[in-house]
Amino acid sequence: MALPYPNVASVAIDPRTRTQIVIAVMLGLFLAALDQTIVGTALPRIVTDLHGNEIYTWAFTAYLLTATISGPIYGKLSDLFGRRPVLLFAVGVFLVGSALSGFSREMWQLIGFRALQGLGAGALFPVALAVIGDLFDPAERGKYQGLVGAVFGLSSLIGPAIGGVITDTVGWQWVFFVNLPVGAVVFAVIWRALPRGRPSAEAPRIDYLGATVLVAALVPILVGLTNKQSASWGDPSVGGLIALGLVIAAIFVWIESRAIDPIVPLELFRNRSFTISVIAMFVASMAFFAPIVFLPRWFQVVEGASATQSGYQILALLGGLILSAILSGQLVARTGRYKPLALGASVVLAIGLFLLSNLRADTPLPLLWSWMFVTGIGVGPIFSVFTLVVQGAVPLRQIGTATSNLTLFQQVGGSVGLAAAGTVFGSRLVEELPRQLAASSLPPQIVASFFASGAGSLNRLTGVGDLGQAILAGAPVATRAQLEPFVPDIVGAIHRAFSLATASTFDFGIVAALVAVVMVVFLREAPMRGPVREEATAAPPLPDRQPSPLAGEAGK
């Protein structure tokens, strides 16, 4: 079935085929998001088998790095060549990377294959969202973008639990092999159902220089933010790399301003709705990733939960996220209104983080779960609503580019948020630990000998497992007998300090969420009530308008 008229936001495909495409892209998105977190609980076993403790964090970093930097490039290529070939290439690369990761015999091999896997995942985030924008008109997109938010949240939160179960039962290799059958289904459905065709018969002009400089700018920024976990902001491996990346980013902006067909069209940022959505998504991601990372750690250190159990403990956050993501999509589809929802979600996120900032070592779990549920309610609509705003505010021929840039700022915002929250956590822990020990019933000489003996090493005190045994193991043999009676009091003080440090990371998130509230206030709402021509949604108007990249041969 062909489009009834050229520049309509949706592509006319029969409902059954459309449903199959949606399920396929949702599964692809699920796999890509799942692989960001599923490896975490498998890493201790992987490090033991592959002997790579010194570089183990790069199993995360390599995947996130290639997935993040390739997103904008894939988005632009999908606008030029169509969604189908880009998605098929990306799914193929993702599956090859998954298989090779499972067959790794050295840690450096795993890191390289994880980078390859991320190179495929980089297209699954933005291009899957762009396919939803192609398939449905603005009035319908809300329902499906809400599902995308739910899928993203589900995969992010259950990843650690699934990784733990697979590792404990069939082996860590199957953390990667499990992608293969599901990914094969995704590949087959995209191959069979997603329409062929390009948005234009003209030969595409690829901005090779812009793509190269974009990668050169993002790599040092993301590596610097990752290094912040183990070094200070003033360290050359942190601040130096970030500064280098920002300088190259400035060069990138200059290059793009002169490119004929840039990878990142700067004209997008003259679009008020696009710019506000990008900034709001950036700061909301800064706010959201702190509870995702620090709450499981709190459950493991303070509550003594295993890695798998800590994954289950954040199901309350997951429940709120999924519920609000799905309901928000339905509300936008029914009313055509998104600004009140985006504003309300940002406010609820700030409220949820404020509640979490009251976390203490003795906080009852049911109360903590309720705070997490409120936070999840605030997070759910954000990821879907801003995608809707961006896709409705740009020309159809730029949906892939705009969506991928939104995803890029989401990823970078999360990285910045984690680096800043980690700094807050570390400084508050160093401040609170002596204070809590001094406020306990411990004799001053025990407190002094505790730090002097080396048992007070922060790395040892914030690890998982039996904290009391770790304290005694870190103390000299001559002082263990003197220290042992006071271990329960020391552990209690450490848990109180750790809880206060964790709570302080949510203070940072509150500020970020309130910035998102302010940005949404300035958002101009354009109600979405039905099929909208590109001329009605594009602002500012751009020449040479072309139909959706899925429209070329929708009837084939």
C-alpha cells in the first residue's frame, strides 16, 4: 500500500506487518539495553576465568563507548540510505560481537568483541525509535514510544538479575550466547517485513570528515568520564581528556557549520522544541542514573544482598517506570498533549529523588520501595515524551538524525551524572566515616588504631561480602584481638556513613531534575491529533523536503 500523499508522518503498511516490525525493533532495543547491564553480575566470574582484573571495567566502557559514538552516525545514515539496511547491518554486527564475546579466552579479546557488539548496538537505540516515528503518525506514536520507554527500563533494571542467574547456572558465556536466537529472529523479521527503499533517488553525500571528528571528540570525553571512577577531576586522564574532547567538539561544530550535508545539522538546534528536549533529556538522564547504580550497591553493602538479590530489590523502581511509561504513551495518544505530562514527570522525579535523599542505614525496606516506586513513576514518561517532541518538531527526512542526537545526549548525560554522583559519594563518605565512628560508643584509641592499621581502607570498607571479616583481615595480626569486640560497632558506623553518602548522590539528581522542570516550562506544545504533514511539523522550514525513509517501497 502506498502513501496517500507524500509527506505524511506515518507509512501505510498492513497492521499485521506493522505489528511484527514493532515487536522486532522492541526486541532489538531490549537486547541492546540489556547488554549494558547484564554483564555486571557476570564480571567477577569472567575476571576469574580470563585473568583480567586490572582492565575489567573496560568490558563496560568498550561497549558503551562504541554504542554512544556510533549512534549519531547511524542515525544520519538511516536518513540517507533508509532504516532497513542500517538495522540489518547493526543487528548482524551485534550478533557477531555477541558470539565472539562468548568465545573469548583472554580479557583483551572480550573487550575488543564487546566494542564490536556496541558498534552494532549503536544503531538499535536511535534507529529503532526512528522506525516508530516512520510507522506511525504523531497521534499514534505516543502509545509505542511509551512501550519503548518501558522496554528500556525493563532491560536496564533486570539485566543484573538475569546475568547473575545465567552465570550461576549455565556459565557466563551464555550471557552473550543468549542474544543469538533472539537476535536472529529480529534480523529475520526486519529482513522480511521492513520496507525497502531510500528516501531519495539522489546519490547520498556522506560527511566523512564530520563523522571522523565527532568520534575524535566523543572518545576522550567518554573515556575521561569513565576514568573519573578511579581518579580526580584534575587528573590528566580525567580533566585532560575531557578538555581535549571539548576542544575537538568545538572544531566539529565549525566543520559541521560548513558541511553540505552534515552528520549533525546545526540547524536542528535552532529549533526550540528540539533544543529544549535535548537539554531536558540530558539533565534527566543525569538524575536517573544515580539510583540505578547506587541503590543496588547500597543493598549489597548495607543490607548484605547478593548481586542477583540486589537486582530484584529495585523491582519497585522498575514497576513505577513501566507503569508510567505505558500510561503516558496512552495519554499522549488519546489527548495529543505532552507538555503537562513532561512537566509532571520531571516534578515527580524530583520528588522521588528527594524522598530517596532521606535514605539511612535503618530505613525500612517497604518505605524505601515506595520511594523507589515514586521515582520510577517520574522516570517512565521522560524517555518517550521527549522522543515524541523531537520527532514531531523536525522534517521527516531528519527523524533518524534528530532521534540519534537525542539518544547521544541521553547517554552522555548519564555518563556525566554518574561521574558527578561518584564524586559526591566519595567526598561525602570520606567526610562521614570519621564522624560516624567518633559518634559511636567506640573508644577514641580504637578509632585511631582502626585507621592507622590500614583496616580503614575505603576500598575494603565499601566492598561486598562479610564486612566484619574484611576489617579484621585488613588489620595487623597483633591488633586483631583488641579490635574484634568492637567490630559490630565499626560495621554499624560504616553502614551509616555509606547510607548518608548514597543519599547525597540523590541531592545532585534533585537539582538536575529541577533543571529539567525549568526547561519543560519553556517548551511550546503543538498538540498531535492526527496525520501531520511535514510542513506542519517542521520548524524552521527547510528546503528539499522528502518523505520518510520507510516510504520508498512500502507497498512491496
